Amino acid sequence: SLEIRKIALPPNHPDLATSYNNIGLVYNNMGEYSKALSSYERSLEIWKIALPPNHPHFAQSYNNIGLVYDNMGEYSKALSSYEQSLEIRKIALPPNHPDLATSYNNIGSVYNNMGEYSKALSSYEQSLEIRKIALPPNHPDLATSYNNIGLVYNNMGEYSKAFSSYEQSLEIRKIALPPDHPDFAQSYNNIGLMYNNMGEYSKALSSYEQSLEIWKVALPPNHPDLATSYNNIGSVYDSMGEYSKALSSYEQSLEIRKIALPPNHPDLATSYNNIGLVYNNMGEYSKALSSYE
């Protein structure tokens, strides 16, 4: 599409920006964040020339750039981009437009990643309220909202509320999505996280393995979500005292993260920390110290 548009259209035509934006979306979904950022920025530059300053396409650009920064662990940059997007959408769109819900959802995601759970919950609930008005009752975005609210409750230690939200999310996804859709993997992963936090390790392991099987089919082999799966499986094995299995899973996670993420991403720190934890539990203190450092 882009190659034809380059030949047929003037260099700052909005359709070229759409092409770069869409290519960026695919790279982001594949976990290739630097390529995604480059494509999104090219799209934004064209739209700055071609469109009036509060056009909704600008909001889309800032939103997508924020999504990449969020995935790269650069949370302050992500928050700034998401807030720019939200401000444009407030001016350009009616108050219950689904894109406003997307903005509040994404701002909630950054706050959750930053550990600011009350702000995350507030943003996610604003998003859910708009989606309830704007979307049909089994729309996948409602499932995303319930999933994200469950994630915050889980992080806050309110497991019964988390479980209720996760179940609402999963029920919608069963109606709305094909059985191997990656969103199911997210549901099973998050349910596993909750069981792990509750100390129900066999249930946690079962949920994590369901998640991993779906992600293996749906995602490229070095996608960050696969690293998350291996990390979480390692966490359960560590809690169960099966240290060699834990170490193997944590090392699989680390290898993917080394390929998929920028070198100072917080998830790499988590991997080294978790490997250190296993070595410490195994009594191999010099290896533990090296990993912790």
C-alpha cells in the first residue's frame, strides 16, 4: 500500500501518514518498538503538515507513540503522549466517543505500570463508563476494561474483586473472539497471577500454561508477552520450591527480553532479580549476588 501511495500521491498526502501509522501498529504488535516508533513519527510529521492542529488523527498519533513508550518502559514519555492525545480528543470528539475511552484506558495502563494504583483505577473506570455507553455489551474493548480493572485490584491485593473483573472479561471474550485470540492468553495469564498471589500454585501454573500455549501460536517467537509467560511460570516454580524448573523458565524469559526490549527496560531488571532470587534459594550466593547487581 505504501509503495503505491509513494508513487501516486504528493509527499505530504494524509494517506501516506495513514500507511506509516498502520505499519507502526504492526511493528508495535510484533514487539519491534524502535521500528514502530520510527513509523509513527513519520506519520505524525506528515499529519502536522497536512491537517489542522486539533484533527483527531493527531490524537491517534500521540496515542500510538504513547503506546510504544509504554511498552518500552518509558512511562513519563508515555504519559505525556497519552495526555496530548486526550486533550485533542476532548476538543474534537463528543464526550462518549470510544476514542476517549481508549485514552483513559491507556493513561490507566501507565499509572498501573508506575505503581500508582488509585490513579490507574480511576482512569480505567472512566474508560469503562464511556465504553458501556458507546459500545455493544459484548464488545472486546469492554473485556479489556474489565481485565485492566482486575489487574489493578490484583496489584492492590484485592483478589476477590480482581477475580470478578477477570471473569467478566473472560466471558465477553468467549462470545466475541476466536478461541486462539491473544486476548485469551492475557485473561489466563492474569487469572494465573491472581492464583499465584493467593498461594494456589497448581491453579496458577495451569492458567499460565494455557496462556503460554495461545501466545506460542499467536505471536512471533521473541515477543515480550512470551517472556512474561516464562517469567510467571518461573515464579510459580520458585514458590513451589522447584528451583531448577524456575531457573530454566526465568532464563527463557531473560533471553527473549534481551532480544525484544531496549537494554534498560525495567523488565530486564525483573528477570535478573528473579534469577538472583532462585540462586539465593538454592544457596548459590555468588551467582545470586551477580544477578542482583
